[in-house]
Amino acid sequence: MCQHQPACPTSDSADREAARPVASHPEQGWSLLCNGVVLFEDTGELLPDGQVIGPHRSARTDRIVTAA
């Protein structure tokens, strides 16, 4: 699917999110990557084979505030 040089990671690679976007719809919260992955704003993914990868944002500890 990808025509870039060097080629983007495939949809079954661990680094599949590094592929280049070919369509972006930030107002709707998703982008289509050149490897066929639909990447959602919440970090969820829809793979070309229909597999769903749930959101996997890392917890940001620099924003946690404790109440006194």
C-alpha cells in the first residue's frame, strides 16, 4: 500500500502509528495512515483487517494533582 521511500511500517508492525497520514479529519478525530490503519484521536486504532485496538494513551504523571 505504501509508496514512500523508505517504506512506512506495515499495519501489523509494532510501530504502525509511525506511517504517514494520507487523509486527516481532525474535526472528526481520525486520520487514515498509508498502511491502511485508521488512527483515532484517543489513540485507538482500526486495522485494515477489522481488528480494533483500544486507546492506549500513557498516563501522564506530570499532570496529576493531589488535593491537600
